[in-house]
Amino acid sequence: MNSQIIVIVQVLIASTFILWILSRRGSSPKPTVLNMRVDMKSQKQKSNISLVTDSADVPAKVLNVIFMWNGHGWDAYEVFGLPAGSSVRDVRLRFQELTSHADDDGHRQFLAAALNAIENKATG
């Protein structure tokens, strides 16, 4: 084959491909619409899945203790490097360990504020 025929065949293939793409432009699938306002109780009745949606069923227990220090909110358990909900005994042991290594009084006060927040949460 000579080069002119090859060029003509390539142009025909490219133009056919472009026409095929242009013809499909209008028929693209529509995006899925997510309906966030569906009533969960009606969904619960339609399916056999047990959903916990009412706060009266299971009371939520917040394990984190947030306290304010220098205008910022801190999680007291993160200050001590302990998992949220650790016992007060573990927190006191960690407090003693960290205060023995603390260099300045500001850091000790910060740790004391975190300990007080956890103790206040535990007692009341």
C-alpha cells in the first residue's frame, strides 16, 4: 500500500471515532442522586436490618474529656497518651510519671489541669 491510502484509512477511522463519541454525548448516564432525607423508620420497616436510631434505645457515653488551657480545647486523655476512658488510677500514675520528667512549672500546671478535668468527670 502506498502512504496516501494509509493516511486516508487513518483519517476515516479517526473521523468515525469522533462521530461515535459525539453521538454518545447526549446519552451519558445520569449521576446517582443520594436522598438524605429518607425517613429511617420507614426504611427500618422495609428491611429486616436493625438500626439503632433512637437515643432512648442506647444511651451514648462520651469517653473523651475536653478541658480548656490558654484558650484552646484539649483532650485530657490525649495529653497523658492514654486511651479515652482509662481509669483514674492509670491517669494518676501517668500524671506522676510525666510530672517527674517535666522541666517547667507551666507544663506541670497543664498536666494538673488535665488530671483535674478527668477527676471531675469521674466524680460527677
